[in-house]
Amino acid sequence: MSDGQPADDGSPPDARPARGLQDTAPWWVYHGDGRTLEAPDLDDVLMGPPPWRTFDGGPLQPRPAEDEREVTRRIGPPARDGDPRRPVDVDEVDMVNAALYLRRPLLITGRPGTGKSSLAYRVARELRLGRVLRWPITTRTTLRSGLYEYDAIGRAQDAAAHRAVAEAEGGPADGLAAERTGIGDYIRLGPLGTALLPYRLPRVLLIDELDKSDVDLPNDLLNIIEEGEYDIPELVRSAPREPEAEVLTADPGATARISHGRVRCRAFPLVIITSNGEKEFPPALLRRCLRLELSPPDVDQLAAMVAARFGQRAAGRSQELVRLFVARSAREGGMSADQLLNSVYLATSDRFGGDEHWDRLVGSLWRSLDAAGP
């Protein structure tokens, strides 16, 4: 780790955080610099939950698989030895760690393109918490869709097929045909429902753009956030005949066993809720969340983002482009980091030169997000 002193050539040390604040804090388990956790597991460095946030669900689920391909697609390849560290936003890292310690959701607000969603993938990679569970919110999203889906039509069709086969073979076509198919075969847990399964380590759940939701969803989330458990009524009703059911989860190809229709977490998930600030949330939800306001990334943070995506060579070639982008974004009321990445990709492709054609293209790519459309 850097000692925080300037390098001999006058450049800042590679571990210096953004905004001139200290490199690290002794209580941090997430450092936000792109380096993976040095301890064997998060449990080795994270203290236990507060008594009012302790949960005892079981039996424990297997540790979820990593999804490095998706993480790389979202935030770029992992840092390698010798790479400069990602500049640290101390406010961001403080609040992520507080959410981990207190087992509380983290509500992140900020303009589009400030990196709200990508934070979930950075945390999951650095702390080795497995695949991120993403729940994108629309006006039609309901709490139940986040918890689970039950394919009643599919089950009825399969039961009818079983009866038809039984009749054709001369056997009894009784009312138990539906039960013979196994109710768990027709239930799939959603991202929220999967995150609340009893894992030893917290899952990372991204509830993306909650401000796009119907007015009822934020209130519907309150009990789930507080209690860390939910029932699946279809399994509760079938429990006298089938006390345990194996259901699909939101992880590809994965299943979980549910006892008596109830799911209760063991390690409360790290829930990252993003909002573009288009809607005010009820005070009851705000009381249950920690809150973080993300500012637009500065030159150093954008340069680190470019380096993570395209490598140090491309980052060096695009330094002037990054500076121009930051200046224009401040002047025109804000732009998305994706707009910068699009232009860097083209600028480093050797297909464009510094002529009027390139200037015209950049002008089109860098339209302000606040500009009125045609």
C-alpha cells in the first residue's frame, strides 16, 4: 500500500484517493480501488450484524458462482498487479461499508451516467460475493415479480397431459395428477427472492431505477427489507403434502430447497437501490436505507474508467478527450460516462483522425442529457 507521499517524479501515488482524502480507513472491508479482498473470505473481516439485523434462515445454500464475463462487460477486466489503483471516492466507500456492517440497503441517487449501477459490480468483484442479482424496475414491476413467479397455467397443462396419458394407458385419472408433477417445478424465484435465500455471505442485489416504479412498490418493499423473509403461498398450501419443494432461482441453472413455503435469509444481502431522482420515496423507506448522492465523476475517475475498459495505452491517448468531456459536461449540464466510453472506443480504433469529420461526430455523441430531443 502507498505511504501517501508523492512519487519522486512529482506525480501522486497510485493509491491516492479522489478529493485528496486518506487512502484507507481501518474499518473498511470494501476499499473501492479495484483490488480483490486480501482475506480468505468476507466473514474473516466483517463483524457480526447488530442484534436487530440478525437472521437465522436455513439450511445454507451453496455459495453462488462468479460471473466474471458479466462483470467485465459492465465495468471492464479486473485490475492486475502493477496497474494503477482506481481513485477512491471516500464518501462512496464509507457508505458501502456502513451498509455491509449494518445490514441495511443503500439508496444511491445521482444523474444518469454517474456510475450508480456499476457500483454493485465493483463491490461483488472486490469482495468475491458471486453473481450480481439485478432487478430492473419499470412501471409494471410488482413486489411478487421480484420475489417469485408461479406458472399455474404450465402446471395445469402438465396435469392435463398426465391425465391424458393415464387414461390412454387404462390407469386411474384422478385429481392427484397435478401433484405428481411437483409444484416446485413451476416456481422460479426472482432476483429479490433469490437474494433472501439463506447464504453464508451476503448476495449483492441491484434494484435498478426504483424511481421508475409504480407508486406502491416502495411501500411494498418495507416489510421485506425489515424482516428479511417472505412466504410463497402456493408452497404453504401444499406443505402438508410436500413439506419441501425444490424451485428454480434467478441464478442460471440453480435451484434451492424451500421448507414449508417460507424463505428467510441468513446473511442479509447488500441491497443497492438506484434512483435518478425522478420521484420522492416514502419516509418509511428512507428510514430503512442508508443514502448516498453520487456526483458526476471527475477527470481522474473517468481516466481510471477508460483505463479499466481499454488499457493504459488507450488511456494515455485519450487524456485530452477526457478533459474535454469533463469541461463540456460541466458546461452543458451533465453527460453520461457511456458517452465518453463511446467516443474513446472510436478515437482509439485508428479509424478517425483529428479533422472536421471527427469533431462533428464527437459533437453528436456528446449531446447533453438535458437537451430537448427533435
